[in-house]
Amino acid sequence: MLASSLDSIAGVTVRNFTWRGALLGSYDVFHVHWPEILVAGHSPLKALVRQALTVLLLLRLAVTRTPIVRTLHNLELPSGISGRERALLRLFERQTDLFIRLNPETPVRDDRQYALIPHGHYRDWFAAYPQRESVEGRFVYFGLIRRYKGVDTLLDAFRQLPGDVSLHAAGRPSTVERADDLRRRAAGDDRIDLTLEFLDDGRLVDTVTQASLVVLPYTEMHNSGGALTALSLCRPVLLPANPVNERLNAEVGPGWVYQYHGALTPEVLATTLAEVASRGPIAPPCLDAREWRAAGLLHYSAYLQATNAQAIRQLDAARG
């Protein structure tokens, strides 16, 4: 969606990442969302090769004076990575000319350049897929299942709920051990449906739109594409309380974003589900500030800002 929006701007061409293109191609700005993907691999050998290529890429970008723009999806480096990966990501960070914040709560530093660009919605992306009617009493979790996503806590809390309710947790676990743990937690409760695999767009829409309430019980949440997905499909979402989610609540209008403080409990699930059931007809969530045409123009402006920052940095270096 971002690429399409940028391509619609006269004089702008988007080139998707390949190692050959990154190392040998011609481009004016290098934009990265998750640099940790560049330095990781499914085996130690693949990781080592990618890390060597990342060093070459950073060297190439420095020599050609190509500015780096990075979107800040998360506040901290990923957990559980090697010291070499961490060192390369720090190097990437030092060489970045401009950071894109997705919300005003992302902290800033005086020695960095920033642009604020809200994450776009998914309404157009999912418009081609048929939607289901919501199932009364259905909780849904979807997305990659990592430790910090809190799916284990959701299963434990749901099992303590009485009555005619159901839970569908869908997504690919990050490890085999995590998948086995979730199966153990769900065992014996036939109200729980686990789909422990990647969902393509059609299945994702089918899963999410059956929800009475989407629950994303992350222990760490700063930006959430999952919350925007649920809202783009007009399904209410339950999130941990924090300033970012409070801003989202104020932005989209009442009756769409519910928040809880502290641990996720059966009482939180039951109370929120009852609130959703009693809210009656309401206007769709307001996502006007997240149109992709505006996002493309803002990104284009950020790229120009990064180019200027790179030029100023080079001038200061020459003077110094």
C-alpha cells in the first residue's frame, strides 16, 4: 500500500529490496522497516552470510552517501538476538539519517532527525475479501505468536470463563515449544480453537470478522498493525492500557478500542464482551488520518528531509 502510494507521485519509483539491488543497484534513499530481518537467518550459516552482506550494504551506503530512513515500529531492539546481530543493528542505527515515528508517543532524541507519519489503515487492502458475520461470544486473537504477545495468558484467562463463549487463536508460533505449550493450555476445553499456522489474507479476514471481540494481550505494545487490522474490518479490539492505545481510542471514536490495566483476567474478558454486546449500532471507526495517499506524500517529504540531513552532515564533516 505504501509502495503503491509512492509510485503514484510523479518522479518517484519504488524498488523492492533484494540483496543484489541493494548492493549493486542505483537508488536515492534506502528505507527499512525492520533491519533485524537483514541480519537474521534460519540457520547459523545463513545468518552469518546475511550479516556479512549487511556490513557490505552499510559500507556501500556510506561510500555512495545514500541516506537511510527507518520506520520505528518498536522502541527496543529484539530480545534473544546474538551479540553480533545487536552490534550490527546499533551500527545501522548510527548510520540512519531520519527516523519515522508512527505515533507521537515515540520518544525523540536531540541528535536525530524525525518525521511523524501515522500507520495507514487496511480497508482497501482487505476490500476484495468476503467478510463473515460476527459470532456471538467469540474472542479472536490473530497474528504471529511470540512470547510477548501474551497468547498463553489469554488462553488461561479464557478457560476460567463460564458460559457459551468461544476463542479462536490463529497465527504461526515463533517456536515449536511455544506451539506445544499452547496446545497443552487449550487441551480439554472444546470452546478453544487453535490454528497454529500462517493465515493468508482471505483466511485472516474470515477469522477476524467472526469475532465479537478481538483480543491482543501484548505485554509490550507501542504500535500495532493487528489493532489497525481489526478496526479496518470494523471489529472492536481489547488492548493493554497505555498512552498509544488511548490516543487510538480517542482517534477512532467510542465503542471500538477497549483497554485493561494490569493482567488480563477472566473478569476483563467478560466485562468487555458485555460492553460490546450492549453498545448498539455505532458509526464505523474513524480512520481518516490514516489514508495511504497522505502517507505516501508524507514519506516522500521524509525522504527529501533525509537527503538534506545527509548533505548537511557531509558539509559539517568537511568543515570539521
